[in-house]
Amino acid sequence: MKIYTCKDRLEDIMTCIYDAWADALLIGHDQIRLKKEPIFQATLLDEYIHVDGDSFKAEKVTRSIRRDISSRAYLYVYYASLSAEEDALQAIYNFLRVGFSMGAGVLENYTNPHVMRIIELYRSVGNENHHFREFARFQSLDGRVYVSHLEPKSDVIMLVGRHFADRMPSEYWMIIDDNRKTICVHPKDGENYLRYLTDGEFEALRKTEECEDEYTGMWKTFFHTIGIKERENYVCQRNLFPIWKRKHAVEFKE
């Protein structure tokens, strides 16, 4: 078995699919597996092939999906590529095998397990994006820059960033993914862009959570004042706002 591996980035993922597919045409799709890195436990009898991103190959895969399947199918693939699930890359590959044979109607083929898996990943990433749009808390640095720290399981900060770009277009803000050390930057009246942080940059930006402004205290006071003690339901609260998502929510900090 040949196992193609790549970093968890869209360009690398699409390039990995390109190279794996080219090899599969020679040895068969069933002899190919794809996994995101890091690989925590390698098997002894399989051959591991690392793939680096190639913009030309990635664009060819993207263009083929949109042309030969549909733009909607590409959206599902894109969301699945952001998933933290271990089988996400293999699920994309399996879906594309079905999609290129069926065409635009593939997403209505609900009896196919590969189609259902890509739909599950799409919904899971979409739900996480929706949750973190609600759970993002910005802190003001000298009234000039707004910073939010998140730790999502899936790589959703650019999706979250699109939401806030529409609502705060004339503000300079940053959303930082502490798990992946990446940052979505929005210049004032500009377009969002993604950056990968160095260790030094990440450590410096982590200190921004120690900063507080007048609205931080006001929000904490509002949160604790508006609650009705007789109607407290911590089980329901944990269901709606899971504990692992609260780490950077100011209202839960002492």
C-alpha cells in the first residue's frame, strides 16, 4: 500500500490528491491511501510518500472538480479539507472517485457512504464555524486593533474571518488560531489574509489576552448580572457552550 501524506494546508492537500491520483492510474485506487501529517504511528509494510504543495497541480485539481462535478461539490471538498478528522483527506479522495464518475448529481446520491461522509464533514465544519462566530471575543489594544484568540478543532478561522469582515469592514482586527499558530488579519477597509506565525510572533501575540479595556469589565458584569439564579442550568449551558470552547471567552475568566 502506498500512503501519500501532506501538511494540513489546502494547496498541499490538492497536490497530494493530484500525485496520488496519477499513481492510482497505474496501480489502482485501492492501493492508494491519503493522510494528513503528522503521522503518529506509521505501519511497517506500507510505503509513505510525502507531498509538498504545488500551485499548478492544486489549481488543476480545483478546476477539474468545478468543471467535471460542480462548484457546490468543490465547496464540500473545501470544507472537508478544513476538518480535523483523521480520515478527512481519504474521505475527499473517495468522494472525488465517485464524483468524477457521476458528475453534478453526486451530492444527491445519499446511499453512497463516501458521499455521506463528505456531507458529514461539511456539516461538522460548518457547525464549528457557526459556533466560533458566536464565541469569538475581541479585545481592544489601545482602541486601534481588535484581537481574538480561538482554539477550534477544525481550521475555521478564515471562515470566521469572512463573517467579521462583513460586520467590521472598517476596523483593524486579527483572529488567532492558537492550535495551529495561524492568524487571520483584516486591515482597515482591506481584504482578509492568512499568515503562519513564528514561535516568537505567537508568544508575543499570546500576551494580548492579558490586556483589558473598559468593555471587558462591562461585558463580565452584564453576563453575571443578567442571569436568573433560580433558572441556572449548567448542563444546558455546557451543551450550548461546551467547556473546551470557553478558554478564551472573557466572561468565564476570573
